[in-house]
Amino acid sequence: MDMGDIAGNPIAQLAALVLSIAGGYRVWRSQQPTEAKERADSEGQIAALATWQALLEGERAARVKAEERADKFAAERNQAMQELWEMKGQLKAMNETLTAQTLELGSLRDLVRQLKDQRNEQ
């Protein structure tokens, strides 16, 4: 078709108009699924971000609980260590007392032996 043929022919003009509208519709229609895909992709990304955010919050809460348990365990361990050292101190004091009493007992036995020997000599 020449442009000269279209200018004077209303049927050719109508055909060109219909073809143009059909072509425009075809282009518009081919863009629709892409926009729907992009919308779906965006919605999927938003849903994924919400899921990741929820997981992150859960992990943070779990970490806080774990740190609290670790702090409690450390406090209990420190208290147990302190009690252990106190018990070691008490045990050392008791051993020193026992050693002193054993020495005193030995000296008393020696004294009793001497007194018996003196009595036997008389």
C-alpha cells in the first residue's frame, strides 16, 4: 500500500486504523503478563522479606535466651567455685587443727609414759 492509496481510500484508512489498534492491543497484551509477573515477584519478595524478618526475630530471641542461660550458668559456676575454695580453706584449717592435736597427743603420751616410768621406779 502506498500512502497515496490510503489518503483517498476510507476503507484503507479504516484497515490501517484497525491494524494499528490490533498491533497496539497485541503489544499491550504482551506487556500484561510481564507486569503481573513483576507484581507477583514483588509480592513474593515482600513475603520472603517478612519470613526472613520473622526468622531473624526468632533467632534474636533465642540468642537472648541463650545469653541469659549462659550468664546464669556462669553465676552458678562462680558460686560453686567460691564454695569450693571456702571448703578447701575449712579443710586446710581442719588439717592444721588435726596436726596440732596429733602433736599434742604425742606429747601427752610421752608425758604419761614418763610418769609411768617414774612411778614404776619408785
